[in-house]
Amino acid sequence: MATSSNVLPLGTSMPPVHLVDAVTFANVDVGALAAGKRGTLVMFICNHCPYVVHIRRELVRVAHEALDSGLAVVAVNSNSVDSHPQDGPSYMAELARNERWRFPFLFDESQDVARAFKAACTPDLYVFDAAGKLAYHGQFDDSRPSSGKPVTGKDLRTALEAIVAGGTPAADQRASIGCSIKWK
């Protein structure tokens, strides 16, 4: 069943994120990673969700473009491995290595980070400006599995372009839709 993202008001400060990267095993402080950057893209995703799988190739491309434009980027997986072992850290690391991700893939085992962001689904996408204030929380684009619409990343790309240009994304933002986060 499809789940929509929850509302996190624009202008909300980025919650603190201190998690372990499933690939490098490094402790990642997203606030430190974001220091001096034009903004930060935080993506709640997982390995198995058909909504994420549907957009993943283009999402990774957009994330790499964001890195190249001076933004910090992280992906966070908050799914319970009790119910979804295929989303565990070893599988996360394998996916990120195989697809040559250049950004950390963080495992939120306690699910505290997902709660702090009010994340509800995968994908759930957040863009914070250089001051760490939420500027975009919305969909990647309007393509869905089996919709027949091409995957473009139009909505997220437009928001990121505004941030890189020193502007603000439009306030009219469409909620992301995907699989629910698998809570413990």
C-alpha cells in the first residue's frame, strides 16, 4: 500500500544525524558533512521498495549532480531488519558499491533519525539550504511503478537548482509517495 510523506514545515532546522555508513563503517555526522556546503540532500530510501527501485538509477544520478554542485548528500535506511532483512547493512553496502554511490548510505537501526525527520515512506526526500533550514520536502517526480511516465527527477532537480542558485524552491511541493518505513 502506498504511503505519502508526512508534513515537516518548511524552514524547520535539519535534525542532527549521527549514523554509521554501511559501506565504510565510518561514523557520519551529517551536520559536519554539510558545513560550508550550499545545502544538503537527505534521502530516506531502502533496497527493496519498488518505488525506490523504480527511480533509483536516476535518483543516484541526481544525487551525484548535487554533490558536483557543492551540496552534501546522504541516503538513510530506517527499515527494520527484523521484518525486512534484505534492507540490512550488508545488503546496503553491496548495493552502494555495485552502483558506485559517492555519498554515504547510513543505517538508522534505532529509527530515531526517521522519527526526527517525521519520515514516513521510501523515498522520502528532504533538501536543506546552506543555513540548515528545510527548503524542499517532496516527490522525486510524478512517475510511479507501472505508471508509464518517464523517470526524470524533475521536482527534486528543480528544488536543487534553486538551492544551488542561492534561491528558494517553490513552496508548492507535492508529497512523496512510496512504501511505508518498516517500523519495529
